[in-house]
Amino acid sequence: MPVMVYSLPKLHNLKASLKLYLLRFGKPGIQNISLMKNSFILLFTSIIFASCTQTEEKQFVAIDNIIPKTIALSEEQQKNWQYKDIIDDTIPGISLDKAYTEIIKDKKGAPIIIAVIDTKLDINHEDISKHIWINPKEIPDNNIDDDNNGYIDDMNGWNFLGNKKGEDVFYSNFESMRIIRKYDSVFSDKKPDQIPTELSEAYALYKKAQHLREKELKKGLQNQKYGDFLVNTYPESLATLQKIYPKQDYTLNELDSLYTVYKKDTVVSKLIYYMVNYKKYNLTQKRIHNYKKSFDAVMSKSLRYEHNERTLIGDDPENINDIKYGNPKVWNDDIPFQHAIGVAGAIAADRHNDKGINGILDHVKIMSLCVASSGGDEHDKDIALAIRYAADNGAKIINMSFGKPLSLNRSWVDDAIVYAESKDVLIVCSAGNDNIEINLENTHYPNDYSKTGEEISNNLIKVGASTYSLDKTLKAYFSNYSKKHIDLFAPGYKVYSTSHGNIYRPINGTSLSAPIVSGVAALIRSYHPDLSAFEVKDILMKSGVSYDIDVEIIQEDGSEKLVPFSKLSKSGKIVNAYNALLMAEQVANSK
């Protein structure tokens, strides 16, 4: 399911001894590029730059003893830290501001379509409404499939979680429940030695689902208690502070000072401390009650055996060829979890309207494909059909900021990923927020590797989350990681983005890291449309910034271990728009 993280991380104020490697390219062309069938190689250790007057040998630029920012970011920096440059700003962002100033300038990019496969999308938000894809071959509201793509009146995309009456699924089952429901009658009274060979794989999946459901139930109960805590303490904190600030116009700094004054009063100081966190994470009474309702609904629906959301939709979830379901309404202001708007804003928030935030690029259209509900997991069938829809209707990049630990029909999704590759579509996925090492046992679907670990395609990127801190917290505390199954990292901690109802807020999660990479990929494909999806993936991974620094991993028992940041992903890098555009230009010119 799509997840954004709001809990407070542990804070550290440690200076790190670090060495930063940053790729910088000169202006004319890279030579010594070898193009091969399944890969292209840049000889980074000795890249030759040729100009009309001279040939100069360049290597990695090694920057020793950069002093990490130890002071708090300013309010302005907090809202756009992800776009900053490690050299110019000493903030490990993606150097987007630098890319616009020095590379893009007044260049005209080609329009590009990005499919956001996610929850329903607030397409009327002031900062993205101009950037919503409109199907040019469809006539709205005539109840005719004008473009013969199998979907009627699909003006902005498709909602796979609705029915013909316009009703929507709010809460789905977890995948564990679907697996248990499917196999319970087959395996519930069987011992391992009673399972025939041809059913051994299904039995193993069933046992995993049972184990996972126990963990999900435990987490669900914890969330319910947390919801009760928020509902009960917020009014108390509000009432206490209203006696001191009748207009409720206090700032975070004033609350910090107030906490010091009342430190010996354990009751009052605790309520002040709670309010600091409520304000820091924009928790209003309405949002708190929505969280509580969602926590309760997950227990009563997503984890309930009797709840099956597909009865509302009316399709056959076990038949991938049964595609005539869903509806064209890709927005719904009433859904409790408005996740897609934060994802879309990170990519496409208007850069020229003087409102809210700036996305990564303007000449982009967001195609909305709804497969994720407010609780529970996505259906493999919906994911697979959404990928195929995007590939067939002009998307060059697909963003999927969701995931799940089990997959009932993974072959459907695998086939769709390979199909997208055949259409030259790049897929960018979030790595997940469980702080685990992804491997064949701890999986995170969708992914691009088989049950035995081999890659099935060359068009999918899995993205972890980084922070703005050049110390051992450079890896976001929640982010999954893997030297084999995560490709690279991108900012995903306290990233300001759009939120439902024309508001803006900081968001934590690999759900934001993925669209940042999607946005950089879109820049490359917009300004260099001849580059293939694989070439763009290769550029993104090879042009990132490497940080020679040990970062903290929190173990299950609460202990900490330090590992090199370079060991957390295949590339060992954080995506960098400036470097990626320079490399893309050189690769494009060499073709």
C-alpha cells in the first residue's frame, strides 16, 4: 500500500568524516563511449572531453572535508532542500536549481506524459490542475469508447477501484488476507509432509501470509491505540495552550521556550511537547480524527476475512482478461488517504504560478491511474492493467509509489513490466518504508526480478529515501535498502509537496523519492527524446552523487549498526539532475 511516514526520527548532531565524489562534466562531448546491446559503458575513471581548441582529461572530482550543515535549515530551505547542490549549498539535494540555471536555461523541452499509478488524484489542486493529462482521442461523457482502447470516457486516466455506478473502494484487503482466503480450504488442516509437490510453492505463500497477517494485526492494534492517544491528547494540549495564547498564534520557537519554562510541571510540559509535534507535522483536529477513522477501518475491513472489496467492483479478480470494470472518475474528495496528490506535485507542481511549491518540470502531463485505496494492498490485476494502459496511451514514464510484501499473481505484473519495456516505458518504484534490507525473503512488490533473483527487464528503477543531513542519518531512518534490489536513492525526508485541498506540507517516505527520480527522468526524456528507457535508467544510476560516509541502520532489536552508504543500493548514489542532464547530452550527441 502507499505509505507516508510521519513519526519523529531520532536526532543526531554528529560530524562525519566524509569524502564526497561528485561527477562534473565539461561542455563538449564525452568520447570513449561504448554502446552495447544490453548496456552502455562510460569510462568514468578517465573521461576525455574534446573541444575545438584542446583536449582535457577529467576524473571524478573529489571534495574533501566539506563541512556538513549543522544549523537548522531556514524555512525557505526546508521547502526546497531537495533541489539544492552539495557544493554550492552543502545540502545533498539533486542540484535541480543548478541544472535550470546552467543547463536548461531557456531551452524548450518536448511535452512528456507521466502515469501516476496510485490513489485517486486531486486533479483540481491549484498547483497541478494545468498539468493533468487529457486524452485527446476521447470525447467526455458520451458513454462511448471513442479511441477503442477498451475504456469508456477515460479523459484523465482510469479508476480501477470503482464500479459503473460511480462507487469507490475506500479500503482493500491486505494481500495476506487474499492469499489466506484463496488457500484456506486447501491447506488449513494440512501438515507440510501432506502437501503435494505441485502445491509446495502455493503452500509456502500461504504460510508466509499467515505469519504476515499476525504482524499486521499487531501493528493494526498499535495504530488504533495511537489514534486514541492523538484524539485524547490533542484537545488537552489545545486547551492548555489557549490559556497562555488565547489566539493560538504560537510558533514552534515559542513552544520550545514555553516547554523550558514549564519543564518542572510534568503535566503541562508534556502537553506542550505534544503540541510541538502536532504543529511540526501539521496535525489538525480534523486530520487526527481522519487518522483514527482510518486506523479503525483497517482493522474492521483490510484485516477482516469477511471483507472483500471486489464485490463492489464486480469483476473476476482471478481473471486478468476480465478488463471491463472500473470507471473514468480519477478523483474523489471524500477518500480518507489522498496520497497521489503529494506524488504528482513532486513531479509537476506549477513552476510559474507563484503558488505553493515548484515541481521538477512544467512541460509534463500527469495521467492518473487509480489502484491504491486508503488501507490494504493493491491487486496485482489492477497494477498490471494500469501499467499496460499507461504504455498503450502515451506515457513515457510510470511512477508507482506503493508496495507490498506479498504478491498473489506476480506473473501478471511481471508480464506488464516486460510489456512496458517493449513500449520503451521507464518505470520508477518506491523502495518502501520498513527499514529492512530487501532480498528474496524480504521482498517489496512490484519489482523487476524473478523468484530466483534474476532481473526480468531493464526498464525499472527502485528508489530509496535520503535526507538533507551529511552525517550518519543521510539514509532516511524508514527507508528500505539493498545492494542488489534497490537501484539508487533520492530525497524523501521532509519534502514539501502538494496536499489535498490546495494546501502544502512536508512529507516523509520513499513515496516522494520515486517521483523525484521520475521527474529527473522526465527532464532527460523531454530534452533528449531519442534516448531509450534503458539509457535513461543507466544515466540516472551512473550520474548520481556518491557519498563516502557510514550511515546508521536501526536493527529489529533497536540496536544500531553503521554501514557505508554506497552499500545500500546498486549504484550507491543519490540521483542528481545536473549530472544526469550533462551526461544525457553527451550520450545523445554521441549517437
